[in-house]
Amino acid sequence: MTPAGSAQAAKPTAADLDLSSVEWRRTSYTGGNNNCAEYGRAGDFIVWRDSKRPEQEPLVYTKAEVKALLDGVRAGELDYLLD
């Protein structure tokens, strides 16, 4: 359960954000099977979706969450997911 005063409690869902002006960008590597992710900025949040299903609600992340993910990737902390 998330404490009411935490940053997580204040994070909106995609339905709460105006996605009409998001400039979606697509990852460049698909592995040859068209598995692309699309991402963009919606105000102070980063939104992420499956390029094959753009009509589905995207995931919403804070900048700190994305930074932590990228730092973990750079450090090799997620390599086990691809084994």
C-alpha cells in the first residue's frame, strides 16, 4: 500500500494526462520482429507504449523512475532478464 503523502500517490495515470501533444518517438532497434516501444513526454512525466498497440493506455513514469532504469541498464543490472 502506498502512503498518501508519497510521490507515488501523486503520480497520474495516462487517462489523467493530455496525451494529444505528446511527440512519440520509437526505439530504433526491433530485433527484426517489429517489437518497438514508443515513448514521449507528457508534462513532467514520461509515457511509454507498445508501438503495435498505440490505442492502449501507455504507462506513466516519473523522470526519476526512468533515470533509475537507465542507470540500472548501464550498470548491467538488468542483463539477467535477457538470459
